[in-house]
Amino acid sequence: MAGIAEIFLGPLQGLLSTLQSERHYKDKNTDEALLAIKSALLQTKKHIELGGHERDRAKEYELAELWSEASIKARRANIPFADALNEKSRYWEDQEVWEEDQAIAKGIKFSQIEGQLDELLSSS
């Protein structure tokens, strides 16, 4: 009887181990994505609040990189608004061509991204 149990339990234990490993990997990806999104949000707010009215293209490119990184990490974690984060990166790359209504339609306004981030954080 013990031999039969081992035959069935061995593969099940292997499957359970694999599933736990995949969940850990998914959780790690999600945590990294959420952290990257939050960091991009905070750095952008800091730039806007403390930057004055002078444009700083170097800082804008830095923000574009942060949003791009957040988008890539969000995509790995299957976060639904990863495309909006990529659009936010494109916004900082070439801010002059964006109209207010275009930013709203793309879902890249602070309030839109913060709302989606808050939903993810409260559900995890």
C-alpha cells in the first residue's frame, strides 16, 4: 500500500512545489512592478512640485525611463494598465505634442494611475 501512495504522492508533491514556486515568482514580479510604479509616481510629483516652471529635459528623460521601467515590470506581472504606463513614458519623452484630453484618453493622468495603483494595492 505504501508503494501505491508513493507513486501518487511523488508527482503531486512535485506539482505542488512547482505551483508554489510559480506563485512566489508571480508575487515577486507584482511587488517589483508596484514598487516601480510608485517610484515613478513619486519622482514625477517631486519634479512637478519642486521643479518650478523651468523645463529640465534631462529630468524629463529620467522620468521617461522610470515610467518605461514601470511599464515593463507591470507587463511581466500582468498588470492591466501596463500600456498606460508606457504612454506615460512617451509623454515625458515628448511632452509638447500631448493635449490634456489625449492624456485623459490614454489613462495617464496622475489621478487615473493612482486610482488603479490603489486598487491593486488594496486587493493584494
